[in-house]
Amino acid sequence: MSDSEEESQERQLKVAVVGDGACGKTSLATRFAQEAFGKQYKQTIGLDFFLKRITLPGNLNVTLQVWDIGGQTIGGKMLDKYIYGAQGVLLVYDITNYQSFENLEDWFGMVKKVNEESDVQPVVYLVGNKIDLEHMRTVKVDKHQRFCQENGLISHFVSAKTGDSVFLCFQRVAADILGVKLNKAEIEQSQRIVRAELVDYPQDEGPVREESNQSKICSLQ
């Protein structure tokens, strides 16, 4: 097989998305794979499965198999089978729900247990979701960064609702797995611009100035 034929081949990667229920895992996967957001919460029972093709620098075509693992499976018999073989893992929590952050110890412990005898370890990202609710944050950024440093994880923040940095998150995971470098221009192109919603207040309430919380959001890479 020639180098050109090899380069044109499509790669397939398995990415497992784990974390507590209601932290936005399904919304994250749906936003990435279908560019959509469902406003009503629907609990994932067991497993949901998404496919998305992306192109990395060097014209490398990659199909991501996104395994959205239900939050209640933490004590289930199938969890290790869902995680097994994943080249990438997203540990997802809700920045407004401190308990979802604390429970990542258990989720990460399961990831390590599944892979303890494997020669190839997955790329693991710590993903803080719901940055559109920055004003309701209960998990401070320094705690997030400390957890990353202590466990050798890669940090990322997203909003599945607005789409902010969602595609970039999965793009970075795929690039890290395959050893592909993303340059600054490619990273900036993958970051979705978040537009603030304008709210019309009744005129009899007088002038109200409200700064959009979204303008305060800083995507930490």
C-alpha cells in the first residue's frame, strides 16, 4: 500500500462519555453529532450511540464513535464493557452541580480499572459542561484544574446548550489520540461564537441594564 493510499484511509475512534445523570452527556453528544439541543431532559438508560465524521489537518478523515453512557450505570455490570476499548474518555460534570464533580472520582476509578491491564491508555478529558450558566457555577475553576493535574487529565469547558467549544472538544480528543497537532487558526475556527440573547423588558419597569453572562465566559484550553 502506498503512502498516499494509506493517508486517504478513514480512521475510526471510540470515545466514551461518562459522568452523573443530568450533567449533559447526551446533550453534549447530540450537539456534536447532530448540531442540535433538546430542551427537555431525558435520562439515558444504559447506552446511546452516536457517529460523526470529521476531518483533521493533513486531510485525515476520522469517524468518531461516541458512546454516551447512562449515569445510573456506575454500579452496573455492563459499564466496563461500555468503556473497554475506548481510545478517548470524556469525564463530564455540570459546573453548577458540585456533587456531579465529586462523583468523578468513582467514574475515573472505573476507567482506570478497566484499562489497568491494557498496553494503550485512553486520552482522558475533564469536561466542565454548562458554561452558559457561569453565574450559577459551584465548582471553581482551580478545583477543576487541580483534579486535572493530580490525575493527568486534559482540561476543557463547554456548553452543550449554546454549542460553545463542543466541536473543538471532540476535535482535540481525536487529534490527541492520533498525534495530530492543531494550530491556533484551526482551534479558533472550531470555537463557536456565542451570541447573547436580547431581552425586552416592560417599559413601565424602567431601564434595566443586564450584562450577558455569556460575555463573561472564557473558554479555557
